Amino acid sequence: MAYRIRGQELDLYSAYVPEVHRGRGYASQLILHSIHFAVLHGLRVKANSPTAKHISGVIGMALYPDGY
């Protein structure tokens, strides 16, 4: 999981799972836990990776053109 925290923003820009473990939902779980962490700490989530954007949409987070 690659991310950065800048001020009050959690930028999720990459979720990598080795090929042998793909398709089991590990990246999704990493992203869900990251979003949960952000909410608990009052951070805005910037979903830059395709997986983060997908998960954000699935759980009903509004995404704006700049990724927020």
C-alpha cells in the first residue's frame, strides 16, 4: 500500500499485491482499512489508484474531479 499524508489529506495512490495472491480481495481490504483510518482521524481521502477509486464508489463515497 502506497500512501502519503499531507496535512488533513490521505492520498491513496497505489495498492500492490503480488500476482500469486491477486483476486482474493487483499488490495480491497487494505484500502477499506485505510479509508477507515482516515475517517477515524478526520482526514480527507484522495483516491488516486484505480482500486481506491473503485472501492470508494462501492462504499458510496463521493468522488470529485480532483480525486477527493
